[in-house]
Amino acid sequence: MLFLSDVWYWNHPIIDTLKTHLITFNDYPAENYHSLIRRQTRETNNNEQLTRAAHVIDHLHHDNIFEIHLLQKKVSLL
């Protein structure tokens, strides 16, 4: 919230964008990603293990081979 208070205090040009699109600025993506990492790691994991788990989760989220093949087959059937 420090950022928003600075914007309002200094009357920054981004204030109009924030006023019209404030609903799109939320922390759901970060909270969801954090939840995925928590489910797939342990409290005893060190920083390197957590980082590795986060990279794997991100990779699987963006490169879902099953989904890619499913979509290709679905398109070829049309």
C-alpha cells in the first residue's frame, strides 16, 4: 500500500489508470502461485529446493504437454 499512498501524494500520472482499472490490480496470481509451491514442498526445504520447485511449477504451468497434444488433436478433428 505504500506505493498507492505515494501515487496519491505526488499526484502521479498513473493515478487515472489506477482509478479506472483498480479492480484488475490484485494479488490473486501471486497468492495462487504461493499456494501451489506450499502444496508441493515441505517446511524443511531450503531456498534452493524452493526455487527449483517454483521453476518446475512455472514450467509445467506454461508448457503443459498433455494440454498441447489434446488441443492439437481437437483442432485436427474439426
